[in-house]
Amino acid sequence: MPTVLPQSLQQDIHTITQISAVPSILNIICQTTGMRFAAVARVTDERWITCMSKDEIEFGLQTGDELVLETTICNEIRQNALPVIIEEVTKSDTFRDHPTPAQYGFQSYISFPIFRKNGEFFGTLCAIDPKPAKLDTKEVRDLFELYTQLISFHIDALEELNQSNQNLQKERTIGELRETFIAVLGHDLRNPVGTTRMCADILLKMDLPELANRQASTLKATSYRMQGLIDNLLDFAKGHLGEGIRLELSNNKQALKKLILQVCKEIATVEQEHEITTQIQLKEEFECDINRVGQLLSNLLSNAVKHGAPGKPIRMAALAEDGCFNLTVSNFGPQIPPAKKAELFKPFFTTNATNNKSGLGLGLYICSEIARAHNGTMQVESTAEQTEFTFSMPIKAQKKNLSAD
């Protein structure tokens, strides 16, 4: 008799044991019919296995125990897909001389097939007793029909739940590994990129031939772009590892204006294909993390450079008035498809850029996280002529929240 069960059959047995209603079902069957042994069996083309049983006659079958398949009537039920009801073996023309009742010593028997939602045969809900029993009634048939359907429903529901949990755990593990990798990668790249940028700055201050000067400028531009990608990587990793984006608040309007102009100048120096126009009107006092706003602006400008029409200007406006701070970057270029607008601020979302400027897909996501940390929002408007990204932060609401802290 086979003793080692394949993993799939072990899982089937475990599924039945997870169904809290099965013990009650077996109890009710015994009480209703007067039978003293009832079980749910997993039946395949090779094996008959007890999933759960109620045994008052010391029949000896417990969870995981097996019978030789060919010695069971359940094997015939598997083949015919029909229930079998025997009220008294000695009076049954069909089963009087059948070897199974004699081998297992029962007189009454009832077994109904359990089918999965997809029509696959799972096993049987069965009961036996050494004594005759009144079984072939509408009430008993309906009872077994109801309980087999109930068991089938729970089997499918539990399998779907277990599969969902496995998928969720797999995704969680992959996510944790990815975020850890990003954090380590970003940290390890920061120092060499900083060194490269410093070397480029030194070279640009030297009296070099024109070709060498251009190469130093390219080196500096590349290092700035790499530093931006690293900052985005680290912010993404920190945000997903529980630290979030932390703010260092300041209400220094002059420092903010200076940083905004500096960021615009850096981007314009690196990407000379576009003119960047600026409009800055900070009429109201407000608190923000100046460096984070600068990072947000840098990401928006880099995005505009990447997707803007060649030779067309990029407009930047920073306005603090009427109880709101708005930072807007607009560029000429193709319209963003409506279906993609909802995806823009999700991590790792990238368009099919063909200008060799495709990034990691984190820039706009980091913008949205910086906006959220300021109790603000990121919005995008796109037409056939131009695309406009706006960071909006309610000044009065920000002041109120800060004073409440």
C-alpha cells in the first residue's frame, strides 16, 4: 500500500483540513442518517486517501490513511460520476455479491462525488455502517448534494486564497530584494560620481584646448545626470523601506529663489538644446524644504528636456500667491496619451524614448512623493501643442499643519 504522498495530494488533504465546516458536516451526516462512519476522501485514478473522518465504529481510517483504490466503491463513482446508495447490502441486487462490502464489513453505504468548479473530480463524501440504514430518501440525497457543493466551494475558495497569498509573498520578496539592491547600488555609486563631477569642475577651470574643454563639459553634464538618478534611487529605496521623504522646512524666500535659478542654470548648461525661461514671484511667506523643491524642479526640467520638442523653449514658473505655491514646468512636444497620464507618477514607468535619454522611470514618482510630503499635489495637463506639470502646495494649510505640530 502506498505510503508517500505527492506534494499535490498532501496539499489537497491540507485544504480539506482547513475547511472549518467539514467536522460539522460529518457530524450532521452521522446524526441524520444514523451512520457511524463518515469521511471526505480524495480519490484519483491511482489512490483513495482519507482527508477527514468521523469514526464511531473503529473502522480505523484517519487523515492521510489510504485504501487500495480497486477495493473501493468510490473508484466506480470516479469512473461513472454518479452517487451510490445502499440501504442494505444483503437486499441489493447490485451489491449483494460485490467484494467491497464483504471486505470492509458494512451493510449500509452512501457516497456522493465532489466536483471542482471546473468540473474536475476531487473525491467523495461517503458514509458506511455495519447495520442497514434508511438512506434512499429525498432529504438524504439533498443533504449530500448540498454538502458536496459546499465542500467544493470551499476547496476552490481556499486554493484561490492560498495562490493569492503565495503570489503576494513572492511579490513582496522580489520587492524587498529590489529595494535593497537599489539602496546599496545608489549608496555605492554616490562617491565615484561625486569624484567625477569634482574632476570635471577642476578641468573646466583650467586653460584647456577647445576639444578637451568640450569633453570636460560632457563629463560634468553626465555626472550631474548620474547624480540625479542616484538621488532618485535612494529616495525611492528609503520611501519603500519605511523612512519616507523627510523635510527640512525653511521660509527663506531668497534662498528658494536662488536655488530655483541655480537649478534652471545647471539644466540649461547641461542641455543646451533648449532655452529655459523663468518667472518667479514669491509674494507670500511659506515654509518648504528648499532642497527638495529644487530636486523636484530638477526632475521636472529633466523630464521636459527629455520629451520636449528640439529647439523649443521650456518654461518654468514659481508663484506664491493667493494662499498657494505653484511650481510649473511646461514644454512643447507630443501629447501624452490619456491612458498613460494615470501611470506617469508610478515608480519605474517609462515611455519609449528614442533620444537616448530614457531614465529609470523614478523622476516623476519622486516628484509626487516630494509633493505629498509637503501636503501638496502633482498634476499634468497635456495637449497636442504642449505638456505642463504643476506642483501645488496650499500655503495656509501648510502653515496650519506646522503650527499644530
